[in-house]
Amino acid sequence: MKKLLLVAAATLLLAGCQSSSTRDRALVGGGLGAATGAIVGAAAVGGAGPALAGAAIGAAGGALVGAATTPKNCTAYDRNGRPFRVRCP
């Protein structure tokens, strides 16, 4: 039970990291997905094989979700050269 609380606390701390880089979000998502997948795989079946399979599946899924949810920061400039945010195409 203590391990589960420690993992949950670490996950919440890592989830609070903000980044607008697609690469950074993919890496964080992959890491969180791998950790979660390993925990679920080990808890569901037990053993190293299911934990490794869960980690691989979680890492791939987390990386995809992290990269897909990257906010787009589009900037346009007015006549005087001042930047302002616009809706991304």
C-alpha cells in the first residue's frame, strides 16, 4: 500500500510539469505510461513478463497521447510588428 501511494504521489508531481514542446510531452507521456503499464501488468498477472509488456504498451500509448495533446502556440504580428496570439489553423 505504501508503494502505491508513493507511485501515485510521484505521478501527480510529474503530471504537473508543463511543456509546450511535442518532444518533451511525448517523453513525459511515455515515461508515465511505462510506469503505469508496468504496475498494472505486475499487479494483474504477476511476474516480470507481464510487467515488461505493460510497460511497453503504456510507453507507446503515453508517448502518442503526450505528443497529440501538445498545445499549439500560433503567433501573428500586427502592422507595428507587435506579436499577438491567434487561433491555430
